[in-house]
Amino acid sequence: MIIEGAHVVTVSGDEYPDGHVVVEGNRITAVGPGPAARTGGEPVVDGRGCLLTPGFVNTHHHLYQWVTRGLAVDSTLFEWLTTLYPVWAGIDEHAVHTGATGALARLALTGCTTSTDHHYVFPREGGDLLGAEIAAASDVGLRFHPTRGSMDLGRRDGGLPPDGVVEDRDAILAASADAVRRWHDPSPDAMVRIALAPCSPFSVTGELMRFSAELARELGVRLHTHLAETSDEEDFCRERFGCSPLDYVEGLGWTGEDVWFAHAVHLDDAAVKKIGATGTGVAHCPSSNARLGAGIARTRDLRDAGAVVGLGVDGAASNEASSLLEEVRHAVLFARAVGGPTALTVRDALELATLGGAGALGRAGEIGSLEVGKLADLALWRLDGLAHADVADPVAALVLSSPPPLQLLLVNGRPVVERDRVLTVDTDTVARDCAAVHRTLLEKAS
């Protein structure tokens, strides 16, 4: 396939106002200015009036929450969790597959080609929940990095989650090893990779954090958790452990290039420096942090310190839009709101959504930029309509203006979206199924 005539932003440093990208199989084989060399017979996509970017990488999500959106909309994080845990206790394979399908289809429509998922709620009668969401990602056609999450610190032991949704530590570790054995693909063009992800300092014991880190490194997979999301978490760690959230998890082996944290909002200067110095990654989730009143992450400072920063939608129930393109815009606006007009450029934000996210997942050599040899994950945005045609800078049109139509989304060289329509699943049917599951979960919780 040849895409030509578009404004091509490689993110790796080059831009071509009238450029081309050539895809053969699942790889990019040419990128450059002007028309592409042709051998005859290859399909050609007319990119005139469009912006071509790498596909977006979503570094933090809770897909099952797609079917529990719109609840506790004016609550703090801890209040929101307390309200939602009883509802989530009713999820099963059908609910998770349905919710994940809806959430991933929506992500695709907003330019996402790779998504993580932090799934940590495993009701005892729920079935194979991780397998259900992996099947959903295959149905939609996105590259997928699910994490085997966990909670072992219930209310009776001083944690936040109800005792009915926490698991035994040994069972968690066995399930984590089994998830890696069943699904993790370390190959360079992998569509599925697994990470281990104990939930948070207020829902997981220190023993589970330490053992999970040891197991992940033994198995050669990455580590993920929530960290420093709210001031409540800071207070919890100071009271319970006598230190900050980052100092606490660092003592358990949780910093380094194989670790990425979700949120990292409440960090002092020493913590920012430490995250950068250790090469630890951060999933910046501006919309969810604003929705829950958690604060604004120090994105500019983290990047300057050397941290690898990507973007995340976060849970669909704390971000009802679940639009990765919206996160790009909000990353710029929120950074500038606290740091001034130079705190983050529009191209910085595009890098966060692409190469930054790829780096947080350990895949910067495979995805995240338009370069020869990389996987063919890309998004073609139409910018010649009323909302965007007279915006001088096409990257600014994408980042700061209203969301443009998505002309084409390729994942691993395969079309997943064309002309703002998902090709792989019937979104009308998925929407009806999601509404039905939402009603069922609320009835079960009442």
C-alpha cells in the first residue's frame, strides 16, 4: 500500500508537507517527500488534505469500566472507587468481553493502534477475564498489552477494596505466571504482550509488590502500577509506611526501565529526579486526573528529568470519552495552564501519544514513529474540512482544534478504521450490548 500526498509527521524528526509512506505486509518500507516509487499494481491511498501520523499508544486503561460509565461523576477517587467496587464485583467473561470491545473500538476511532489494559478485578466466579479482553482486542484488531493486575489488601486488613474482590497472594502469583505462559509474545511484531500489575499501594501488600517484581524479571516481562495519583494516596503511604509512595515502591524493587507508573501526579522535585534517573516510565492521564480532581502531572519536569512519558486514557468510568486524541489536547492545555505557553508544544504532545507511549511499553524500536523497518501502525487524519482547512499548522489542527475525521487507521498493516467507521466489529451492535451489560451489572449490585 502507498499513502501519498499527505503531510507526513514521522515523530522521529522529519516532516514532509507532501510526503509518502509505503507499507509492505506489516512493515513500513519507505518514507519520504513527494510521490513514492511504484512497481505497479499496489493500492494507492490519496492523502491530499490529510495528516499522516504514527498510531497512538494508550499506556493506561481499565477496559471493563466501559460498561460502568457515568457513575459517581462528582466524586473524589476514593469515593468513586467505593461506589464502583460493588458494581465491578459482578463482572464476568461476557461483561469484560463486551466492555473491552466497546472501549477498544472507541480507542481505534480516536487514532489508537496499541493499547494497554490494567485489569485487577477478578471476582471468584468471573471466569477467564484476561482471556476475554484479549479476544476482544483480537476482534477489534488492535495491538494489545494487557496486564495481569491484582489486589490482596482488603478492607479487613486496612486496604480500600471490599474483601470479596481481593485474591490470595499465592493464587495471584500463579495466575500471573500462567498469563505470561499463555499469552505473552516476545517477538518483534507481537500483537499481545503481558505485564504484571499489582493495583496500588492502598490495595496491595508490600509482599505482593516485591514478589510480583521478582516474578516479572524472572519471566522477562514489564511491571505496571498506579502511583502518586492523589493526595489521599500520599497521606495513606505517609501514615502506613512512613514515606512517600515512590520511596515505598522503590524499596520493593519498583523502579527501572522495565517499570511504568500510571498518573505520577503528586511528586516532589526529588521524586521527579529519581524517576528520570532510573529510566522509569509514566502514563500521563490528564483527563481522568482532571475528572477526579486529582491534579496535574508535572509532564515538562518529568521529560526534562529523563523520564519516558506516554499518554493514557485511564479507566473508561473515570473518563467517559475514552478518546486518546483528547488526551493529546488536554496534555498541552493542562501543562500550559500551570507552566506557561512553552511548557509543552503541540509536537511534544504528539510525541507523548506515539513514541513516548511506545517507550513506556518497551517498544520504541518497533512502533511510535514512521520509519523504515517499523511496524505499519499509522493514522491518516482528514484536515481539509470546515473545522481544519485554514489552520496553518496541520499538527496544531490535530492537537488543538476539534477532532478531525479519521480517514484510515492501519494496525500491523491491516485497515481497522476507514472514513470514521470501524471495519472489524459492528459498533451499533456493540453499543446495544454494552448498554445491556451496564443494566445487568447495576441490577446485580442493587
